[in-house]
Amino acid sequence: MKLDPEVTRLCRRRMLGQSTVGAAALAMLMRQSSAASESRGALNQFAFPRKAKRVIWLTMAGGPSHLELFDYKPKLAEMDGQPMPDSFTRGQQLAQLQGEKLFCLGPMFPFTKYGQNGTEISTLLPHIGSVIDDICLVRSMTTDAINHDPAHMFMNTGSQIAGRPSMGAWVNYGLGSEAEDLPGFVVLVSTGVGRSPQPIAARQWSSGFLPSRFQGVQLRSKGDAVLYLSDPPGVTREQQGLDIAAINALNHQHAAIAHDPEIATRIAQFELAFEMQASVPELMDVRDETEETLSMYGCQPGDGSFASNCILARRLAERGVRFIQLYHRDWDHHSLLREELPLRAAEVDRASAALIKDLKQRGMFEDTLIVWTGEFGRTPMSQSNKGPTGRDHHNLSMSMWLAGAGVRGGMVLGATDELGYSAVENHCTVHDLHATMLHQLGIDHEAFTYKFQGLDSKLTGVEGARILSEILS
């Protein structure tokens, strides 16, 4: 293969001579956050007032049972063990119960009323109950997917097909990041104790057809947050900075010839990685957190738990990260629901409420949008006709909640039928959720597009979406 003459003329001496190495280059790489970073996104004007500056998305991976947590159904309790009426399920898609004889499974745990409006949720969630007046509970969410990976894909990207940008990537692309030394989109994953849940694939935080610099960056919540972050033995930070400046000078010259947008990504990621060598250890070092704060979340710093990740989420938000997504795995209860659900609830209940309280006392709740959801709900029918055990996947009804950033607290939106099988009031879709989130970020979901394969593609797709104005103040 014959190289372009412009490339062959590049030699190490010329490249170093043309690059601005030394103090000037190092200063450039170590630049601090500034107000100018607000304008680094693709959008420079906004359709709506920006109520949210950032999003913290709490994902309960596996599909938490709304019927045990947020949507009490007395009629289902009354029909426990009886055949499921065929009128509910006839012609419906089921995940693992297709063709089976179906029996109603009543709620396994009691509910109680919380807050000024007496919102009824499970006694497994007393801490979330304590902040219910700050929360909008949505009981009529639905999704198109019925199996885990496509359901996560749909919740994250608005499509069951891999290859589209995730919500976090869209927000990162549109708004940019306030943080100069951390990614604009960060992912943290924790796992419930005692089981072996399904993996969470990195494609869930992919940038899809957007430039790859907008994809989510996973930080490990236990041990080294980023592998190979430290300088090798004998290499100083100054030397590392000079090396990166030299590499990027070469990349800039290559970009001028090749006109490949991924080269710009490579340049930006080299610089960001260098910044993260200083910023990530400081982020992960929570020794400046008070004992009162640690007790409120209920964790030991660095233990890899959901609670520990919630503290890191708040610290990331403070440092200007635009979209922070936490996954807590092991909510897939086809069996042992009575035994396992209290464990999962206890792992997230205190910390979810603590995050709200912590953001409020730091003056960040007003401009932070918090979303708590799974990828789908669970069936009102038992997974087994041999007695209570668990529930199957279900896409026609699920519960979730939002808080902060102009969301009305203390209210409930929507309702399901008497057995909790289908949403029947204020039916909400994933596209509606995405449109509402973008609205609170100041973005018109209809106009927020990216040209791909000749089409103006958007997060909310072509099926149509509405902003859930009922839940906005």
C-alpha cells in the first residue's frame, strides 16, 4: 500500500518540532473546568427552560416486581391461587408462561401509606416511603420488549435493535459535559448478594451512530476504577503529558489528511484519559465524606455496593458529569421471590432515599433529574402452578419513579387494571419518558436529531411520543 506523501514526510523530529510540547502543552492538557464547557454540546439554543442540568438514572436490572413494591392490588390478593381469567391473557405475548395453565399470585408483602397524600407502597421500601413527597410515582409505564437484553436496549435507546445511541450518549452529544477531567456519561454497576444475575452488556451505554466520544464510560466501583490508570513505574506525569501531546500532534496532522471524525475522538480520549489519571483517584477517595453522610447511605466506601455507587453518583454530579447511570443487578425473580425480593429492596431502599436527601441539602435536587426504573414489570400470574415461587417478565405494566428538576413530588400518575396486568389510565411509554426527560433538559425531542443513513434520527423514534406534562411543575 502506497502512503500519501504528506504522511511519509512526517517524522518524529518534525512532529516534535511542530507540536507544542513542554509547559504549554501540559497546561493545555491539564485545563480546568470553565463556563465555556457549557457550550461544547451540539445544541446552542434550547426550546424550553432548562430545569435539569444533569440526570442520575437508577436501573434495577432484571425487572423489579411492581406488584410487590409500588402497585398494590387487593383483588389480586383475593384471587391468589385461582386460575387467571382468560380475558386478561387471551392473545397476549408471554415470556415463559406461553401455553401454561395460569394461576393468580397475590402480593407477597404488605403495603402501607406514606407521605401527605397517603401514597401506598410496599413496607419493603420504608426509606423511599420517607421521601415519597419528593417523588412522582408512575404506575402505568409500559414497554415493547419482554426479554432482558432487548428490554434494556429499548429503555436505553428507544429501540430493541442494537446500534442506536443510548439516552446518555444523546444527552452527552447535545449538551456536552461541564466536567473537563471526567467523561460526560459515566456508568456504575453493582450486583445483589447471593445470586448470579444476567450480565449487562456495554452496548447498553453505546454511542451507536453518534461519534464514539459520547459513549458511556464504565467506572469499576470496587478496586481500581479504571484499569491501567496509574503511570507505569519510572514514568512521571510530566513525561506522560509530553507523550500525549506528541501523539496528538501526529493525530492532528493525520486528521487533516484523512478527515476521519474518529481521529478527533482519539485525540479527545487521549486528553481525557490523561486528565482522569488525576481526577478519578480524587473522585473515588471518599475520606472527605462525613460519617453522617456514610451512615445516611448505609455503606462502606469502596465496597462496590449500590449504596457506595450512589455516593459516587452524587460526587460525579458535583463535578459536572452530565449523565450518570447506575445498574443494580439481580431483580429477575422467576423463583424465590419471597426470599430474594427483601434482599434486593434492602440493598437499594436506603441509598435511593439518601441520594434525594443528600442532593437536597447540597442545593442540587432542583436541577438534578433522578429516574428509578427496571426494564419491564412482572406478571400477576405465578411462574409455577405448584405454589408461590416467582413471576414472569411482563411488558404491559410496570412502575417507576422520577424526582427533582421540576418533577412534581407526592403524586401518582396512572393506574393498572384490578389485577395489575395492563396499564389502563394515563398509559405511558418509554418514548414518553425520553421525551419528558429531554424536555426537562431544555430539549425538544422532535427537533433533536442526527443525520444517519439519510434520515434525521432521534431518540424518541417515529412512533410518536408525548411529554408527561401532568408530572411537571
